[in-house]
Amino acid sequence: MTYCLGIRTKAGVVLIADTRTNAGIDNISNFRKLHTLAESPDRLIVCASAGSLSTTQNMLALLEEGLDAHDVEEERRTVARMPSMFRVVSLIGEALMIARRNVARALVGSSINVDVSLLVGGRVGNGPLMLFLVYSEGNFIECLPDCPFAQIGELKYGKPILDRTLNWETSLEEAVKVGLLSFDATMRSNLSVGLPLDLIVIPEDRAWPAVQRRLDENDQYLRKLSSDWGRLMNDARQQIDAPDFMDAGRG
């Protein structure tokens, strides 16, 4: 199991992914799920993945090698050559469909799930900063102001705080904080999601550089955030009136 979160506000894009791929009493492994697909003065494209590692690795290899050109005289199609974010995410969706088919063919007769879902964020040239949710079938939707986040993987535990606190006007600092609180809630309730976390922040303002960080169990901010949140939730709980119907019938 895994959990990946993408946030798109007026201030920029935040992508966070955990690294746990298997969990048990004596069997825990980690794998990076936040991938940089292109990074140059012209573009920055990042992708978070949840699902089959075989399909994910197959897709990443296809994108690195490039997909066949539509015309024999054209170069192979890569993320670095696409002229817009729409064309980038279309190419990624196509690569995902091919990878899923390749892995399924190798596992004929097996019950192993080969599905993968993705979060793809970034910008190309002077185009807008965008965030997409890509489904296992290769189709996709854009994250828009009326719903400023998208999740894949183990999403139910971390969703309530996102619903209550995020909106299009949320600053990048607040978006990162809320995103990490969403992960804190998820890791508290599901051991199959765990540290370290990989994070990238892409500001809307091109004058500001992207921020990339790996947060592990020794990260001071993450530890303080979890501790403060637990204390503040307990303080808030104590300030809420007890249910008056509990006094009914008492002498």
C-alpha cells in the first residue's frame, strides 16, 4: 500500500509520496515513488505513483527510452520533447497503458494486480503550472480550483483534514503543513504507509526555485508537527461541550 498526495493552489503545486511498498511484522521495504521525469530550464515534470511496482518501472523505462513516433521521420516521443503539459500527460498515459499491457501479458493466469495510478505535476515553457490525476487506463483529469488536491493509494485517513482546510487561496507553506498532517493521520492509522516521505514544492512564481526534500524519522519539523498536532487536538476536544443527553436520568 502507499499514499501519494498532490495539492494545487494559486501559489503552486505540492507533491508528497511515502516510500513503503510492503509492510509486515518482519517484512518492510521501501521504494521511491516520487519521480522527476524532466528537469531543465525549459520544464520541470514530476510524477508520483501508487500501485504495481513492475508496471511503474516498465512505464518509467518506456518514458526514458521514448515512445515510437507517429511518423517514421520524427524523433521518438519523450517527456523532454513534448510542447505542453497536456501533451506530456497524454504521453505518460499512453506509456502507462503500454506498461500495464506488457506486465499483464507476462502474468497471464496470475491474480497479481498490475494497476497503477499517477499524480503528474509541473510546467512546460511559458505554459501554466498544472497538476493531473492519471488513472490506470491512461485517461486523466486536471486538478482545478474547486478541488485543489488529488490523492492516490491509501487516501481515506488523510482526506478529512484536506477537505476541511485546503482551498485555492491556501499558501504554499500552509499547503505543505496540511499535506504533512494528512500523512501523519494516515501513518497513525495504517502501518502500510510509512517514512521516509519525498516532497517537492513548485511555486507558481517562476522567480522562486522548486523545493525538494526527503523527510525521515529524524526530521525535526515532522516530529514537532506530529507532536503539536496531537496535543492541539486533545486541547480542542476538551473545549467541546460534552453531550447533554448523557445527563438524562441521572439523579
